[in-house]
Amino acid sequence: MTGTKKTIANYINPYIGGVALNQLTPAMVDKMFQQIIDKGLKPSTAAGAKRVLSVALSHARKYRYIETNAAKDTLTKFGKSDKTPDPYTPEQVKALMQRVEGTVWEMPVILGGLYGMRRSEILGLRWRNVDLENNTFDVSEQLPFKVPPKTKVIEEMAPPKSNGRTLPITELARPFFLKQFAMQEAQREQAEKDGKPYYDNDLVVAKPDGSPISASWVSSQFGKLLEDLDMPHIRFHDLRHTAATNMHQLTGDFYTVGEVLGHTLAGIGVSLGLSMNFEAVTARYVDVRLERKKEVLDAYHGAVKQADPAKAKEAEPKKAKSAAKKKSSEIEL
């Protein structure tokens, strides 16, 4: 599939494919751009969709199928300013962790911001892959890409984007795993007491009734959450970039950072802005042991633990925490 056909199939047809040419409006196209970005994709992806759509509509206008090109009259503008936001500092990561404490966002922020896990990996992590006795967990599957709305039971997970990896549960992260497990046990017991269904998908991150959380909900609501918390705007996916950047800055070990993130060495190089001959480097197998992963993660998690969130110049904690709780109650069951 060529790049243009892929853009049409993935980023145009799903949103406006069913709209008649003469009924397409700039507002519809603007909404399409926002939906693409809300999925956690880069603005450059939406900009690419705009270029393809604009060319197609230009041809349609020349053939008199339409009078105006809706893609050229949109309010959304793309330019040099549409770059990836700066990653959070350890101080900002700690501030975010404090603000979402006790809400549905707590574990996604821990797994995304401290470990750099992908959104689908977080939503697909199951307790069977968490070893609290040995303080490790396996990223060996992920939530399927297309889960129908209001799905209650996930029959089968999808394989991870990378080959999977085993990660250590650090001293900072362990209490969050334990608290999450206890909270879900309480939710299960409460559902049984109330005579309500509980969908035991074995998910570490789930709705109060055990059913899976929509990936699109995470992407679309995360920006609104940060706005309510008066924190700098980043996409949920940028928590992964945050973890990668902080781990590398603190240790300089891009080999291990790549292994923690489940990234190729070339990929982590691009993410960190490093310029090296990665073809030569990746020609040999690099064995990064669990102990080294723990050292790199401990360096980052230790920096977060010791950070002073006040330096992040954030809003008053009680107001922020209240806003996070408000958002956590908006997940549709």
C-alpha cells in the first residue's frame, strides 16, 4: 500500500469516508484533524491527511463536482510550531503523580511516565504477567487495536509491538501495584455485594467493573485532565518520551533505555535525538540484563522520588486533585 493510499485508508475514510462530496464542510475536516490527534498521533499525521485530502478535493473542484475545497478553509493550521512537546522533568512527573493519586489515572501515569509503556501495553497489562513476589512484570501483550465501544470482556489480547520484555518493579512503583491490586479486589467484592456484574479480565488498569478502558478515551481525556490540573500540555504518548529522555539524561545508557521501552536501538536514537551509526551497533546482539534495567529505572525513579514538585510551578494541589477525580468519574461503564 502506498503512502497516499495508507493515509486515505487510515486517516480519512474512517472519519469522513461516508460523507458526500457536496456535503463536506470545513468544520467536518477540522473535526477529523482533532480526532486524529486525540488518538495520540502526531499533528504531522493530521497534516499529511490534510495534504492528501486537499489535493483530492482540488481535483474534484476542477471537474466541477464541488464548488469549494473544504480542506483549504479549515481553522486548524499546521506549521513549524506543531512539534512534539517538551518532555516532563522529574519534578513535573512527581507533580502529576501527586495530582492523579487515587484516581483512574494513577496507574496509567505510573506505567507511562515511569516506565515509558505504550498506551495499548498499559491497557493490556494483566495481573498474570505481574510477579509481585519477585518484583517483575512482563510486557508480553497489549490491548487489541480495535475494541468495539462498551466492550465488557476481552477474549484475546494482541501481541506487543515489540518482542516483549521483562521489567523490574522498583521501590517507587511497588506501592502503586499493591494499592491497585487491593482496590480492584474491593471493587470486585462490592460488585458481588450489590448484585452487579464484575467482568474479571485480569487487567491491571480497568474500569471499576473490570471491563477494559478505551484507548481513545485515554488519548482524548488526557489533554483535558492536564488542562484541569493546570499542567503543561503533552499527549499521553509523550509520557513515553518523558521516561526515555529522563532515563537517558540520568544514565547515558541508550542501550538499556531502548530495552526498557521495547524499542529498537535506531528507534530510541531517533526518539532521543542521537545521531550515530546504529546499523553497525544493531548488527550485534546486546544483552541487557534485568539487573541493569533496574539500575537505569532506579536512577530515574529515584530522581522522581527526590524531586520537589513545587519547582514545577503547578496549581494548588487540592483543586488539582479534585479535578482529576472529576475526570476519573467520567468513564462510561
